[in-house]
Amino acid sequence: MLPVLPTTVVGSYSVPEWLERLKTDYYRNRISRSHLGEIHDMAIKAALKDQEAAGIDIVSDGELRRDNDIDYLLARITGVHIPVTVKSFYFDYYDSPMVAEPLPVDPPPPLGLAEDFRFTRVHTDRPIKFSFTGPFSLSRRIQNKAYSKPADLVRALAQVLNAEARALADAGADLLQIDEPFLAGYPEDVGVAVEAINIVTRDVNVTWGLHVCYGNRYARPSWEGHYDFLFPAVLDANVNQLVLEFGRKGYEDLPIIQQLGWDRALGLGVVDVKTELIESAELIAARIRKALETFPAEKLTINPDCGLRHLPADVARAKLVAMVEGTLAVRRTLPESSGLTRPELTVEQGA
């Protein structure tokens, strides 16, 4: 059972400078893959401890095995050709990934995310959120030479991710999140993205989140706008929760989201990850109370706007501590009947 207003993270965690150097050394052939794997293991254990010490209710592995939001998956999808795998800096995107033939999807070869989840499960006793980049965003980094329509590539990637989601569920994952960081830049494609999301979630009986932000590349937004572009298409998405960015942007979109028909759970961004300024617990509490004017506590999960990758570790820790303290302050003011409960994150799959 989780408390009302459970706290969590979006996915990525602060990447320390030493890890950045060692990741880059790997791409320059200075350390082996097995050595890098051991380094990742250590970094993930530390990230989990940081989140636990801060009081986070639902933790993540910090996505610390991944260089960025795209390459870890593309490098594992059979049929995606990456001509040059050397990088000058680990966070760079691979140059010119390409699909020349239709992807094998019946069944697609595994990507290994289930093993990543199993490692995390061993090293924490808290609930885990496991996230991965969605098919639309992945498609934006691929040269499509195989499909006559870009949407067909998105659908094929979704089938690959559906198989991986099944493997994750079999491994014990019960909270999966699809990240679509590119979607805000292509609002005209939201219908295709939602169709693909429903392929990913099909027959995978877990709680599903969908994270949409305005980009977080080097702690800078890639786009600006409002979340009304998601509607009405997102109402057809077979997900239980939207995880959105508000701390940086403000909360003007909240009543609009409600008026446009979103009545499921909402991951409320209350921490701006694009600044090193540490919000006070009082400011976090005020942001939560503002959201409670529109959404009931039972529908809210409290999280940063986006991943914490680009923040120094001490800043990331302090922001999480403030987020937890602010949330606790609000919890103490709620009616006792709120009690301990799992947030309303359920929706009938296939609806």
C-alpha cells in the first residue's frame, strides 16, 4: 500500500562526473563492456540509496545504464543499423541510425530490459517505476528506408516494445512508464503516437504511465507550449496515468486538462529540473495545494518535471528531499480518511 500523494521520480537520475568520464572512456575503447557493466551496477545501487534516503515512495534505477533517451534501445533493436558506434562524448546521439528492412516483430528479439529490472528489484524493497522511451520518439532518430509511411515504422517499434513490456511484466514489473519526449515537438502526430502507445500496452496487465514533457536535453527545453495538444487523442490511450511537466511551466494547464476530459491519475511535476535552484518544501507544498484545487489527492502522484540526469548529485538529492518534505506537509492537512491507499492508477486495459 502506498500513502496518498505518493512521491516518485520520472526516470533518470543525476549522472556523476566520474560516471560520465568512464562512459566516454568506453566509447573510446579504454575500458571493457564488462567493466562498464560493473560500474553501472555500482551507480544504480547508489542512486537507489539516494532516493530511499530522501524518502521517495516509488524509486527507479535512474536509467544509469543508458547514455541518453534513445541509443540504449536503438542499439538493441534488431534491424536498426548504426553505422558508427564510436562517440566523442557518451551523451551524444548515435549518428544516422537506419532501418533498411522491416523490423522482425514476430517475435522480436529481446532487448534486455527485464534483466535491468531484475537487478533493480534485488537492490530495493520499495515499489519500482521502470521507464523506457516510446515508439514515436525512437522513430524520430531513425532514417526510415524500410516503410513507405513513417507511421508504419512507429507501429513496428511499438510491437518490439510490447514484447519487451511483456518480458518486464513476467519479471515482476508492475509500474511501467512510456516516455515520449519528442511528442511536444510534433503535435500533429499525437494520433499516431497514441495508436502506437496502445500497441505497446496491449495485453500487458500492469499500471501504465505516459510521460510527456517539452524536452530536457542538457537541462534545456526543446519546445514550448501547452498540453491541450494531447487532446482529445490521449483520451484513447490505454494508460492509467499522465506524467507531466508543471514545476517550470506553471499550473495553468491543470483545469484545461480536466475540462478536456482527463479523469485518470496524474503525475504532478512540482520540481523544475532545468535549474539548480533548490525549491523549498513550502514552495512544493504550495504547488501541490494548487493542483488539489483541480484534482483530488487520490489521483495525484508527486514527481519532478522530468528526469534528474543533468543536475549535480547534491542538487538532485536536495530537490528530492524538499519534494518529500513538501508532500508530507500537505499529507498532514488531508482528512484522516485519505489514509494509506494506492493512488487511482487503474484503467481497464483495452478500453
